[in-house]
Amino acid sequence: MTLEKRVEELEMSLLHTRQAINEINCAIDELSLSVRQQLVVDDMAAQKQTAVQLEDSGCKVHLPAGGVIVINRF
């Protein structure tokens, strides 16, 4: 295999990797939006026990029983 052919294959592989990363980021964005929409808490006690941090890069939910759910966009 010539060096030129190998470079072409590596460029194509890089393109496919970037496309896959784009698709993953889109899926994360959709999931993050869905989670944000579902984080409407009606119960005041639950609101006091649950801390929700919404950020541009994602969201973080501190659960009342301990633990954290983090959704980040990278």
C-alpha cells in the first residue's frame, strides 16, 4: 500500500470518527433536553431534597438518597 493511499484511508477514518462524534453529541443534546423537560418537580418536599443544576454543558441532579446523575455534552 502506498503512503498516499494510507493517508487517504486515515483521512476517511478520521471523517467517519468525526461524524460519529457529531451523532453522539446530537443524541446527548436530545437526551439532555428530554431530562430537563422531565425535571419538573411538583412536590415541594422533593424540591427541597433534590438539587438540580442546569448548565450549558449539561445538567447535574443531586438525588435525595445520595448520588448524582450527570449528563454532559462533550
